[in-house]
Amino acid sequence: MLSDKIEFLDNYNPKALAGQMAGKVRLRRLAANLSQQALSDKSGVSLGTLKRFESRHEISLKHLLMLAVSLQATEGFTRLFPDQPYQRIDDLLKEQNIKIRQRGRRNV
């Protein structure tokens, strides 16, 4: 019982999630009949970066997005951080009163 819960939680640590994504990228690449070199050329991601992602699951967000665009797999990124639904009307009113900080230049 406890081992099932630990295994479930282990699937949601950053390393495990990166491994799952790397596996999905590899499967999409193979389904598209692309070699690593071909995907590298198509996406603009260096071959070394692609190899490192597929083997060690390490990649920058920029390069991951470049691969996703090349493999037509961007739909999941727009759902990563959805807007939080309001629980009460007070939450909505409070958000409307929050001022957005903006950088400005001082006129000297």
C-alpha cells in the first residue's frame, strides 16, 4: 500500500516528468520518421542538446518549445498554468484592485 503511494508520488517529481517528456518527444520524432539529426535541423536545436534531452532528460524551456513546435506538439504548453477560478466574489474584487507593476523611466 505505502509503496504504491510512493511510486505514484515519484512519477510527479521533476526528473520523472522530464523523463516522460523526453520519451514522448522521442516517440513523436520516430513516428514522424525523423532521425535526431533531421529533427535537430528542422527545429534549430543542436544535435548535442537533442541527444542530451533524450538520454539524460536535460533541456532548456526554449529548446523544448522549439522541439514542440517542430513536432506540432504545442497544445499542452498553453494548459500548463491555467487561470485560477474564483471561489468567491471577494477574490475577483481583490484581483481587480491589484495594481500591475510596470517599469518606467525617470525623466531627469
